[in-house]
Amino acid sequence: MEITTRSLWTMIHGMGFGALYLMACSGALVELYRRYCPQSHSAFAARKETFLGVYLAVMAVLAWITVFTGAYVIYPWYRAVPPPGTASLAAFPQRLLLSSPQTSAWHSIGMEWKEHVAWLAPICITMAAAVAIQYGRDLRNHPQLRNAVLGFVWISLLSASTAGFFGAMLNKNAPVEGGPVIHLVHGESR
Amino acid sequence: MNAHTTFAPPTSAIRPNGAGAAAILAAGIGSFLIAVFAILADQSATIKSAMIFSRATGPLSGVTTSAILAWLAVWVFLHARWRNRNLAVARVSAFALVLLILGLLLTFPPIADLF
């Protein structure tokens, strides 16, 4: 059982940071609704208010790591240009997708959208974290700020989901492969 | 934009909403700028070339770095101006959400290609 370095980085980016961010988004939305919905009369302790700020700040760090690993580690491998005369495009995912009309839209729509829309997520969640940390318990007195934060977290989830969906589909149609091979487990030969 | 503002009294127990409004509007502007810079880089060869901050990543590096720097600059500027004020946050956040949704839509290639 083995995996290439590029494939491992793609997994860390998508299934590690990206998927964790999507799950954390659901948690943030539930927590925001639970705390501030009109039916909620329970007073949260200061420690729990701090928790929300820290939770959103960790999400922001996760979102930034996700987009930076995507743009500066994996994307250069994805868009690599094959040298003239290259017979197999397997190591050049962008060119592989564009080589067939059945797959070219995965790049021209999928990757072109993903590479930009993904950046909305860290911007939105950084704002949400900053507001939660700055206002703490006082956020209870600012329903309009809370509604705006909630709206931005929803859009953050939407943009991250879009990027995640296209990332998974792109990697299914033209996997980012190559680099040194890491041997995970030596199987038994029959 | 015309946001009705009042200075919060110094003894007010409730923190003024200006700092929050600054963060929200800056995030909307930053998201919108991602789409604007991406469209500009797509339409102009000169801008596309100027946006290559990292040769490996290509124009995406300049588009995103420029938008992030602009977002942070706008945030710092608005925060300095609004932090002690109470603003009409509903209007500010509605405007910011419109910018955010425009950013989301304008990054979609079939819409971006209309320009």
C-alpha cells in the first residue's frame, strides 16, 4: 500500500483541512442559532462566550491553511505545463481535463470557480471570529451584528462547499499524482 | 454610503456597534474584490501578467493577495473611523451581504465571462 507525495498533500488539503472546516461550519451555525435564537432565554457564562470566539478563530486558521495549501502547494502541480512531446498527460491534470470535451468543463467551470470562490470562506469566518472576540457577551445586545455574522457564516459554508465539491470531482476526473512514493504498508505476496 | 451615526456616550455599558460594522463591511468589500480582480486579470493581458506574484501559482497569487491586502486596509481604515460610533448596522450589513453575494456570483465563470 503506497501513496504519492502529491496525492497525500491533496488528501491533507481536501479531506483534512477542507472537510474539517465544513464540519466546523455546521457546528458554528448550530452554536450561533442555539445561543441567539429568540426562544433562547438561557444566559451563557463568560467562559462559554469565550469558547465561541476561540472556536471561530480556530475555524479561521483552518480556512486560511486550506486555501493557502490549495493555492501554493497543490494548484502548481495541477496547472503544470507538460514538456513538448509528452505522451501521457496523467501527471498534468489541467491539460488532461482540457484534452477532452467530456471533461474540459471540470476545469473551465469547476476549477475556475473553485480557485476564486474558496477565498470567500476565510474572509467571512475571520470577520465572524473578530466580531465574536471583540464583542463577547455583548453580542447579545447587538442582534443586527449577530444576524450579519450568521449570514456571513452561511455564505462561508456555501463557498467552502462549492470549492470542496469541485475539488473532489476534479480529483476524481484528473487526480493530482506524482512525486516521491510513500510506502505505507508492505502487503503479503500470494 | 449614508450610515446614520451617533457617538456612543463614554459611560455606555453596551459597546458601540461601529467596530463590528467595520469588520462586516470590510469582509463584503474584500469578497467582492476577489471577483473584481479575477475578472480584470481574465480580461486584460497586462493585468494578468502583473498579477503573477508567484510563477508556480500564476495570476491567482496576485488576484488573491491584492484582494486580501485591500480587505485588510479597508478594515483598518473603517475600524479607526467607526470603532466609537453607533451606526445603522442593518443598512451596512445589507450592503456588505449584497457585495458578498455579488462576489460569490461574479466568481462563477459563466457570469464572469459576460464582462
